[in-house]
Amino acid sequence: MNPVADETTPAPGEPGSSAERATDLAPTGAEPARAGAPISGRERQGMFGVRGSGDTSGYGGLHLPAYVPPATERPYGGWFDEVVDALFDALRAKGIPDDTVQQVTVDRGEITFYLRREHLVEVCRIFRDDPALRFELCSSVSGVDYGPDAPQRLHSVYHLTSMTYRRRVRLEVAVDVEDPHVPSVVPVYPTADFQEREAWDMFGLIYDGHPALTRILMPDDWDGHPQRKDYPLGGIPVEYKGAEIPPPDQRRAYS
């Protein structure tokens, strides 16, 4: 028996014991969506995708709202403040409104700028050319689909690298699936050419101004974009050691 536990743990019925806890507590999840904030996730109900009486896990009532990355307040710490100051000074010098940057988030030692698409190319050019920034390389462009329940479900994500200052930042643009147009950054970062083609092929993001926006993984006549959340899984039954494995779209869902 742990003597420390005996001294600090209240006995049943004593103040501070479980019998004294409030009974009207409601489960809470991630921070709910704020008006105008970028959404990075979708609302979830239940844990295993089971509806009705089939869920025996006890988690059928779980409800998590769409995740909203919180805006980080100053000071950001490290070199992040220096980069943000240099970016906003350059934006103002070029007459670009401050609200082009919807939000700045610092999380897990990384900084993300959520941008409006209208000035994406100008912002990238500032990141590349400004002497205080010098992000000369766009190391990756990728797409994200947060599913039909999320507003502005399609995101185009850019990772920029400064070889001069040995720094990395992330830019993110969110668009509606009905209007998935994003300006191409190929004129600023030629390395984005094939990466934007892949994001178009897999997610249906249309990069306006791209020199040759064609499919890169799927055949040219392929219908749809395979990495969208609502794209059918398809498949055929497979026999394995006498058992038949159903195609993915006929299996039980666990997410």
C-alpha cells in the first residue's frame, strides 16, 4: 500500500471524492469553428463509423466539432516574429492589405500562414525576394481534402525553405470544392510545376496560370480525383485462404 496515496486520496463520500463531482458535465472536444477562420478537419460523430445498435464500444455518442487551428498571439518566439514583421512590412510597402494573411499559427515548432488566394503569388514573391526573408525554395506543394462536411474543404499547402537563413515556413490556402481555383506559383517557384499537377490530379485543385495543368499519375481520361474524401473506394472481392475479402467500399468503416 502506498502511504502517500492514503494521505492524499479521499475516501468515498469525503470532500473531493468522486461522489462530490458535478453530475451535469458535458463532453467537450476540439475548439468549435469560428466565423471566417480556416477549417482544418471535419466534424466527427461516434468513433468507429457505426450507426444504430451496431456500436458496442460505448463511444457511439462521441461528438467532435471540426478542428480550427488557433491563431497564435505575439510574441511567437525565436525567429518567427522577425519573419512576420518583415512580411507585413513588405505587404504594406506594396499596397497589399494586411487581411491577405488570415491567420498566423505556431504549433509544434512550426509556423503556418493562412492566406487568401487573391494575393498568393505576390506573397510568394515577397517571401522569395525580400532580403529579410529569402525563402528561395518551394520544397513541396500538396493538397488536402477535409471532407464534404468542412467549409472550404480543399487546402493547397506550400512549404518554403530559406537556404540563406536555414528556415522553413508553411503557407496554406483554403477554397470551396465548387470553386477550387488557386493561382499557380510556378512563375515564382518553378519547382512547383509537377507538384501542382499532382494536387490537381489527386484533389481537383485548379491552378490558374499553370503552364500545362495535366494529370501526372492517373490516365488523361480518368474521371474524378482519387484522394478526395468522397471519391468511391471501389475494388473487387479477393479470395484469400478460402475466405473472400470484400472490396474496401463494402467493408465496415472505422473512421
